Amino acid sequence: MPDAVVIGAGVNGLVAANLLADAGWSVEVLEAQPTAGGAVRSDTDVADGFVHDTFSAFYPFGAASPVLTDLDLTRYGLRWRHAPAVLGNPLPGGRWALLQRDRQETAAGFERMAPGDGRAWLDLVAQWDRVGTNLMGALLSPFPPVRHGVPLLARLGTEPGLETARMLLITARQLATERFRGEGPGLLLAGNGQHADFSPEGAGSGVFGWIMTMLGQTVGFPAPEGGAGALIAALMARLASQGGVVRTGVEVTDIVVDEGRAVAVTTAEGERVAAEHAVLADVAAPRLYADLVGWEHLPARTHRAMRHFGWDPGTLKVDWALSGPVPWDPAPAVAPGCVHICDGLDELTIESAQVAAGQVPSHPFLLAGQMTTTDPTRSPAGTEAMWAYTHVPQRVRGDAGGEGITGDWDGGDAERFADRVQARIERYAPGFGERVINRRVLSPPELERRDANLVGGAVNAGTAQLHQSLVFRPAGGLGRANTPVRRLYLAGASAHPGGGVHGAPGANAARAALALGRIRRRAQR
Ligand SMILES: Cc1cc2nc3c(=O)[nH]c(=O)nc-3n(C[C@H](O)[C@H](O)[C@H](O)COP(=O)(O)OP(=O)(O)OC[C@H]3O[C@@H](n4cnc5c(N)ncnc54)[C@H](O)[C@@H]3O)c2cc1C
């Protein structure tokens, strides 16, 4: 019998398994899909010779996360690649807002667009230099985040610190307009807020946009050489070297609870796998409790809380194999790996409001990736492996684009909406369509078929908005991995600190299980 069973071989499940194995525990990871990785996988299905990341692609959190860096995955084959520029947004009128690797270059670009914005940019980055490491450390550790939180609070108490404390509350629009004269910097900040589900007016949009943008400025938006799957391959190789086992194609359907403790799991094939010390679930919280545990084993407050659990919006993703580079007109001065397509802050606000109101957006905000620009191994020289995704309502009530898209994603709406997505790119890159060798559309239900945690195409296993973050994730509590069932730990992105590839929920769950294991051993002695 293994010491621990981990349900799900997403990045968080594999991080948890690695940390448990490092502590000397035997670990068995059970994964429903035929391949490990969850939302961190790559495939070659779009066109011969092209590698596409099926879901996630850029890993600023991964590069900044002490959890992942401490695993030293470069020893197991992981190699980060960077595009010449981090992020760009083409603007109407033929300009680009560009985030470059070098902060001085970024500032110089903004200065050319609006005098004064260069200095303002450098000030914003300097503010990050003062608190960024502690802020990331505090966010990525379990509550209370003593080690990083105390120095962070000490800094926030000083006068420039108060300005940073205000930053934690400000909206992206306010941040954009009070700091900058031109539209470029604010659009990048607010667009980065949209990587989660923050509208420019939403509480928390300023700080989330700031964090993402400053990570881009300081660590870049790196991607694993060879595809997102290379990150998972490194985690798997590391785990195997410690004796951990991963079994794919094994769906867990039940957690066996005995006297309030998780003692085993059963699989769709009827196999029972017992766990000596702990079960760690890289499973979306509402599914874990409703389907795998069962309400009869849970307190009424958990049932109530899960009824109010908020999913983030759905997602539709399009992958293209292109015969040449994207024909941007004009081309950016330096090629970015990540591209936002958004005409301005107001458009972003209207798009967010449409999604919130159940409308398929008329002008979808696109988050796109030029992956061969980032990592030349992704497709033959001179071609481009490209993707873009955008948010759609979880429940569609109408089409703000006036084309009658009803949310029948399996019935033709996915391709029709993908045409709208592609037209957005075509406007800034005339001739884009002529370079398409093949296109693949991943609708919300298709994303969920490929990873059960992506409920309705939600990329973050639950909204990242403040009412469901920190100690409120996945429900009001201590922001820890423990669940009401003893020896069962929530190890996936619906636990604090949420979505993104940083491994923190997995690490928090492993540490919680190990801490309890230590207490029990001491008690036995
Ligand atoms: C389209 C898309 C784009 C994204 N882009 C980025 C990005 O660029 N950068 C970034 O940092 N983040 C990005 N994210 C978010 C990020 O990928 C996720 O937050 C992160 O991968 C979540 O990891 P996880 O281990 O918690 O869950 P998952 O990756 O969802 O893994 C969970 C695993 O558990 C398995 N599982 C679930 N239930 C069971 C069961 N009952 N039995 C057995 N196995 C089960 C699933 O099959 C899956 O393999 C993106 C997500 C999506 C969907």
C-alpha cells in the first residue's frame, strides 16, 4: 500500500507527489487521461511537424515560483525559452505597446508614445523591485504567510509602502490612468488582468495585472523548449527517480471514507487503492466533494459553500499551423511571444461586461501565443505555431456580435466563433488566413473532455476574484489544503493560491500531509 495516493497528474498533483517522495513516502499518482499533465500538455495533432500546447503555454509564475525552482527541473531536461520580446499589443493607428526583456527598452518605447511614460514605467518596476519577491513568496505559501508576509507588511508600513498597499486595492483602469498619459502601459496591465477573470474595473484587477506584468518585465514569459509537455516530462522523470509511480488512464470515482478519514480510492474499473497516510486530490473542489467524497461525509457548511462556488468564465481556444510568420502590419519593432489583441481599455471593459451578462463577446479580447517565435523547435523554420484563446460566458444567453451564436459549441458555434477570433487577428495582420495550413478549435466542452478540472472551459478551477481568493479559496476558511475529511487534501488550482502553473497548491497539500504524518508518528512513539 502506498503512503499516499494522488488523484490527478496535473502540475499540482505531480509537484505534490515529488515533495512526498522527497520526504521518503511511497506515492502512487492516478490520472484519468491517457497522458499526464492536465492543462500542461503539448501535442502534434494540428499539423505534421508542429508542436502545439494544448492548453497553457507561458510560465512566468513557474519561473518565479520557489516551489518549481526548488525542484531543480533543469536537471531533468527542462529548458526555458524566451521570445525576443515578452508581450505586445498592436494598437489602432499602427503602433505597438511592447513589453521587452530590458526595462529600459520597454520604457523607451512608452516614452516615444507619450512623454513621461518612460519614467513612470521605471518607477512602477522599481516599486516591484522593493516588494515583488516577498509578495510572490507570500502569495505562493500557505496561510498565514509568515516568512514573506512579515517583511512585506514591514515595507508596506513605510510611506512608499503605503503607495504599494494602495496598489493591492486599485483597479487596473485607475492604475492605468493615474500613472500613465499614453494608452500602451495601461492596456498591457489591464490585458494581463484578463489572463484571470478581472475586468479593468474589478477589485483586484490592478494588483493581478501589476503582478503578471512585472513578472513579464523581470522573469519574462518563458516557455519550455519542445512544448509545455516538457515541463511535465521533467516532473515525471524527477518523480520516477525518487520511486514515485504514475498510472494514466485510471479515473478515480470515489474516495473511501472510514470514520471521517480518507483511507482509499476506487477507480472506474472497480479497483480499490488504499493509502497508508493520505489522499491528495488535484481535482476541482466542487467535483471532489460532490462526486468523489459524497455529501454524507461532509458538513453542511461545505455543501453550502460549494453551492456558491464561482467558476471563472468559459474559454475557447484556437490553434493554427501557419506556413509563415504572422503578417502583422506594421510588424512590431521586436517580435513578442505573447500577444494581446484589444483595441483599448474601453473595449476590454465592454467585453468583460458582455461575458458577465451571458453574451458571447462582439470583440473578444485575445490572448495569443507565437510559439515558434518563442521556441524555434516548435515548427519548421519560417513557419509559426500559433494559438489564441478568449473568454466566453459559462452560460450563453445571447450573442453581442449579432450572429446568433447560442453556445451550442458542439453544434457548429465553436467554428463560427473561431472565425470571429480569427477576423480579430486578420485586422492587424492582413493575409493571416492565407497562411493557415490547419486550424483546430477547442471549445469549452472539448477542453473539459480533455481535462475534467476545466469545468465549462474555466481555466483557473474557479474565479480568481477576491471573494474567492486567499482565505476564501475554495471557501471561507484558513486558505489551507486541509479538507473536512481527515487525511484528504485539496491539491489542485481550486485551492489557494489558485490557477497558474506555479505548483503552490500541490506543495501546500504535500506539506500539510507531511506535517500530519509527523504528528502521528510522534504520537505513536
Ligand atoms: C487553455 C488554458 C490556458 C492556460 N494558460 C496558462 C498559461 O499560459 N500560464 C499559466 O501559468 N497558466 C495557464 N493556465 C492555467 C494553468 O494551466 C492551470 O491553472 C494549471 O495547469 C492547473 O494545474 P492543476 O494541477 O491544478 O490541474 P490540472 O492541470 O487541471 O490537472 C488536473 C489533472 O487531474 C486529472 N483528474 C481530474 N479528476 C480526476 C479523477 N477523478 N481521476 C483521475 N484523474 C483526475 C485531470 O485529468 C488532470 O490531468 C491555462 C489553462 C488553460 C485551460
